[in-house]
Amino acid sequence: MEKVEKEAVGHEQAEKPLDDSQAENVRTEYKEVCQNHRAVTDFRGKLLTALPLVSGVGIYALISKTEPGKLTPAYFIASGIFGVLVTVGLFLHELRGIGECGDLIQVGGLLEKRMGFKDGQFIRTHKYYHEGTREHRRRNNFVGPIGAGWIIYSAVCMAWLFVAVLGVCMWYGFHGLVEPSEPPQQHQSSGATA
């Protein structure tokens, strides 16, 4: 991919027509870039869908199925910390996927220019995220997979952090958060007449 990227960058000023073998090589490379981009994007989308669903079910099962008198604080703390760390690890992988997609978009755009495409999928995507005013670029980067990733991973992290904090509260005896409190006593007013 680096060879084609360097060649494509080198040919931006004066494009030479491709002979048949060069055109076939560029088309093959373009197909590979498309397949890789699709695979990375598909995996990222599935992960963004599965992570909150699985975390939500796990947190619900952990909290709702436990009897208040039998809650083990250490279990909640460990589960919450584990959930936060796994979520952060997956988010770091997501950031790598975002960078990889950006690289594939750049290489794909160069290959499209090399093949003479005026408005290919990678050229359009590059324009969407990288051209226009600063506010336009910010909005386009937030409204889409990048913004969704930041929101979803942050929300899941906060949910697992809640589980850990719940365990800490139980550890230190703040059971009012997890046990139903007694209903307040109603006081009779003494101003009644006989």
C-alpha cells in the first residue's frame, strides 16, 4: 500500500496514463483497500452495537438478581473496575480503527484519482471530514462514527464505574443506595379537637 501511496502522491501534479498492467494493479489494490475499509468499519459498527447491550444486560443481572442482604461489596468493586478497564481497552482499539479507516480513506482516494474517478467513495468521504470551515469539519467528525464512539464508550464506562462506586458505598455501609429505606413515619397532628 505504501508503494501505491507514494506513487499516487508523486503523480498528483502530472498524471500519466496507466498501461494495462498498471491499471490492473491499481484496480486490484483498490479492491483490497475497499475490502479492508469495509471489514474495519463493519467490526467497529458491531462493537458499538454489542458493547452497550452486553454491558447493560450484565449490569442489570448483577444488580437486580442480588438480594440486598447478600450483596458482596468486593464483587461489585471488582466487576465495576473490570468493566471500566475492558471498555477503555476496547475504546483504545476503536481509536486505532478510526486511524486505520482514515489511512484507508486517504489511500483509496489517491487510487481513485489515479484511476480517473472524479467523485469516488473515498474522495467524497475525505472531503466530508477534511474540507470546509473548521466548524463544518468539527460537526462532521462529531455526527458520525467518531462522535458515536466517544458517546457510547463514555456511557458504558460510566455505567461500570457506577457498579464500582455502588460496591464502595456498600463496603463503607451506605446501604441506603441499595436497600429500600423504611417509609417515613407519619405524624398525627395534635391540633384535633374533641
